[in-house]
Amino acid sequence: MSSSMIDFLDKFFDLYIVYQQEIPHQKMVEILREYADRLDE
């Protein structure tokens, strides 16, 4: 995995940790699925 991908994932999970108390787990899953679907289009 490239260093830019690792950096991105590190930042993404840091952000997730900050907001996991505010955003329900299931809502985060829905957001990520919608994002993945958009990438596939």
C-alpha cells in the first residue's frame, strides 16, 4: 500500500474516532456505502 493511502487511512480513522460519539455506527456505515456506490458509477 502506498504511503499516501496509509496517510489517508490514518487521517480517516482519526476523524472517525473523533465523531464516533456523535454519529451512530450504522449511519457511518450508510455514508461509506453511499460513497463507495458513487465511486463505482
